[in-house]
Amino acid sequence: MMPFNELVLASHNAGKLKELQAMLGDAVRVRSVGEFSDVEPEETGLSFVENAILKARNAARLSGLPALADDSGLAVDALGGAPGIYSARYADGQGDAANNAKLLDALREVPDAERGAQFVCALALVRHADDPLPIICEGLWPGSILHAARGDQGFGYDPLFWVPERGCSSAELPSAEKNRISHRARAMAILKQRLGIA
């Protein structure tokens, strides 16, 4: 049984808010931390899990609500796991197009067989800011990096991420399909199981 009917998402990203609300359905109302503050905490963790916990605690403190944080990114094999936790600011905070351009440039000489990558999602749920036992759920979505962008759905690195089992890029998937198979969907399925949501 869901222990609460409202939580705050520790993100100002409208795409993430929409995705997570769709995944949780009507069981809980998801609010953005942007309703409570425009200030974002400094992500000082060295892993997706550390940053997710840091962001969840901050959102809970600002809102007084249980908080869910998602720290996600793209880990490219040929780049030693980069951009990793720096995925959103890979091109010094210049946005998705700049991040994608930098990634393509970094992989320019890398052959197809070595372009493996995975989207990573770490979810952290805290009941309150000082919760000593946060719920941590991780999801991995394996694929590879294309040589050029394809599709106009999704956000971030979706146009460059090839989904082999679907034969298309993540940005070519309908949002409902992506919400079923993505790294975030995989982490959310574990979270829903932990919370007893069907």
C-alpha cells in the first residue's frame, strides 16, 4: 500500500516530471521541487546514487513532503563511462544539442562495434529530509551510440541512443513505449514493487 498520496520530484525538468507521473499513474500526485524553490543543490556526489540521495533530501527539506530524486545519465563504454554523472552538463551547461554534438565529436573515430552504452537511472526516495533509510532503485538500459541523431521524441541523448531490441533510436519510440522499457522505467518498476503499487 502506498504510504503517501503526494510526493515532490527533485527536478525542474518537465520531461522527467511527465515521465515519472505517467509511470506512477494515479497512485500518487507528483509535484516539482520548482513549486517550492528555484535553487538546485550542488551535485557533489561521485555516483548516480549519491547525487540522487542528495537531491531527494534537499527536495524533502524544501517541500516538507516525501521526495523522489532521479539521477540519470549516459555511460559510454568507449569513454570509460563518461559522460556519466556529468551527462546533463557534459558541454558546460549549454543544453541537449551541445551535449549531443560533444558526444558525437568524442566518438567520431570509434567504430560501431565499440559504441556500446547504457542509460543509467538511480532513484532515491526519502520519507523526510533526514530519513536514515532511503529507498534506492537502479535501472540500466543497454544500447549503443549512433553516428547522427534520429527521431524527435524524448529529450537529452535520446536521438543518439540506439535501442537494438526495437531497431530504432530512443527518440523514435512513442513515449508510452519508452516509459515501459527505459532505464527510468526499470528503476521505477522496482520502486513500485517496493511501495506495493500494482
